Amino acid sequence: MSTLRGNKIFFIGIGGIGMSGLARYFNRHGAEVAGYDRSPSELTNQLLREGIAVQFNEDVALVPESFRTADPKNVMVVRTPAVPLGTPLLNYWKEAGAQILKRADVLGMVTEDRRTVAVAGTHGKTTVSTMVAHLLTVGKIKCNAFLGGISANYDTNVLLNDDAVVNVVEADEYDRSFLKLCPNESIITAMDPDHMDIYGTPQAMFDAYTEFAILCDGPLLVHERIASHFTERSNVTTYALGKTGTPRASDLRVVDGVYEFDLFAEGLELKDLRLGMPGRHNVENAIAASTVALRLGVTPELLREGLASFKGVARRFQTRVKGPRVVFIDDYAHHPKELDACISSVREMYPGRSITGIFQPHLFSRTRDHATEFGDSLAALDELLMLDIYPAREEPITGINSAWLLDHVNMAAKTLCTRASLLDELARRDLDVVLTLGAGDIDQLVAPIERLINELYKP
């Protein structure tokens, strides 16, 4: 990584899922690391425990003295696209003459160091990259992994090994970040139109994925439903659930609440595999992850062990309560296709039961662009509690709000609900299967909902 300047690295937005992983990577490799984030979190607490200085105020005086007194040529500043260009800390470092790079540029440089597997897709990429990292770890293939979620097996978003022979990275299409990577092999899970605030049109997003595919100088594994976008690439293999083609999974069944299936990949036929993580869509994810793991040298026996022991990712179809009366599942689904996958999997796992969904729309632009699809997806629930839109980086759009979206949902049992009133709304209901859905701060409601359910429905 000769293009990185100096040995002091300052992260603006250090508490982000991707930024914190890079901060820990460079800290482990001997750099002096510090950073800023808007508010404390479990991720920033972890960074502090590891000796990384984190400030929660943009006051330049709070920047560690060793950074402020250093030659700016020896300081590298890393920012995310979510950081406003006029932020005081960014202006400070810009005026000082420090090297300023986006997170994607830095991750791209990290992927130059060793063989890299990059997992892309508008959904599924976090689960697949985390599953690949787990299968490699169980399979005794030393790896670094930069993940977009918290692995339930390791309680972290980054796995670091000084003797790593391969990197596993989540390739994010937002802001075209994944075009900075240098993958030796890649997986593309899905390409449903998203991030139209960045791309403008679905075709522009598809074109970006084509550019990403060109970057891959080795095998490219794509889901068969998007194979038509890559017909000109000679390195493409498709995967899917089905009876023909390889790699594939077939004879899928639910046994005692666990998915079992047969896998055909890399010239092997592996019978009666069990996946530790629920969800039919996660069996598809397992096909892709298993294929790459086998290519990288994981034995069939250890692959079987790894799949069975995979606990998933926080907020990705995560079962929080599985009691005799009520089941509570938390999922990050914030796109109509993700909602479809989650709700249909719950229907398959718990047939005949009543599903109450709590949904927090994410971004005004996404809500506007996919309102009809959101309406169709949410109508598959038996009851819906709709929270206010989580704005993230966006300003409000006139006329686009949760009441407007609720009008697109063709069902009787639907209610607008505030965060403050949610627990009372749930307490008044006779619950059966409960889903929390969304990518905003709905995550802060998960633990309170879990406590309420455990209290109200004690065995």
C-alpha cells in the first residue's frame, strides 16, 4: 500500500460499520489511529478498548496532539460519502494539507495486498461475505474479513489474521464504492434497482455492476436470475436453488425448524447439509459461499461443520425469541425484494401463523421510488405497524411520508405508529410471529421488544 502516506490515520465517521473495520486493521498493523463520530456506540466502545482515540465532538482541539503537531504530509484522513464536505474536521485537514481519501479508496488499497474475494449485490452481500469468512475460518484457511454487519459467531465486523492468505470483503455499490476494489474472484447476489439517488436510473446501476465484473480477474459467481447481464463475460458461473446446473442446492426441506439441502458444487455432491441460519434465501446464499470456500481449499467435512455452526449476522433474519407462544425475528430488510424474501421465508417456516410486521422505511428517495413495490411486499403480512421514515443522509421530500406509503398497502390491519407508542401498541395485541424490518434506528427498538415479549409471554 505504498500510496498511503505516513503512519497516522484519522477516520471521520470512525463508528461506521466499514470504517471501524479499517481502523482496527490499521491499528493492528502498527499505525496510530484516531477518529471522530457523532455519537458513542458499541463499535466505538470496542475501538476505545483497543486503544484507538475516538472523539464525539468536531472541535479540532480534541484531535490527539500527536496528530495536530505532526507534519500533515504524514497524516492520512479517511472519510465516508455520508460525511458532508464542509464538516469542520474535514476542512481542518484539507487546509493543513493532509491526504484525504474515501473509505472505498483505502479498502481498495487493502485488497491489493493478497488474494481477495469480493461479495457484491443489492441484498445478501453481508450474509454471504460473513458466511464465506466463517467457512474459511472453520476450514482453517487464514483470512482477513471486512464485513458490513456484526457476525453472530464472532461478535465483530472484522476478522484479522497476521498470516492471512485471503481477504474477504463486502463490495458496496453505494456511491460506486465497489469500483475501487481489486478482486481476484467475486460473487454478485442480486441487482434489484436501488440507490437511485446515486445512479439516477436502473441501467446506470447495472452498468456499474458490469464495471465491477470487469475488475474481477478470476471466477465470477452470479445468481442465475441476473445472469443475462453478464453474457459477455467468459468467467461467469451461475448458482441457484433448482434441479439442474451447478453449483446448486436441491431437495430443500425444513427439519425441526432447520433447513436441510443437498449441494452440488466444484464436482462434489454433498448430501443432507444443515444450515445454522434460517431463511430459504439464506440457502441460496450458502450455495455461493460454499462454492467459494471449496475453491479456496475448505474440505467437504469442514464445510459441513461450518454451515451447521453458522449463526448469521446481527439483524439479518435473526431470531430473537422462539418461545412456545411467540416468535420474534429481526431483519435488516429495507428494499421490497428483501421484504419479499424475509416474509416468504417466515411463511414457510411457520405455516398458518399470523405475522405482525413492524416496518421503518429507510430514505425518502427509496420510499418514493419503490412505493408500489413496498405496498405489495408489506401486504403479505397479516398486520402492519408502520413507523416514520428514517431519513439517514437525506432531507425530507414534500409529500413523501409514512402515511403516504401506508396508502399503498392494500390490507385492513395497518396502523401508523410512533417509536414512543410502539411498545404500548404491541402490548395491546395478541401476538404470534413478530417481525421488525428496516435499516434505520429501528435496531434500537429490538431489545425493548424482546424484553416485552419475554415478559408478556412467559412459558
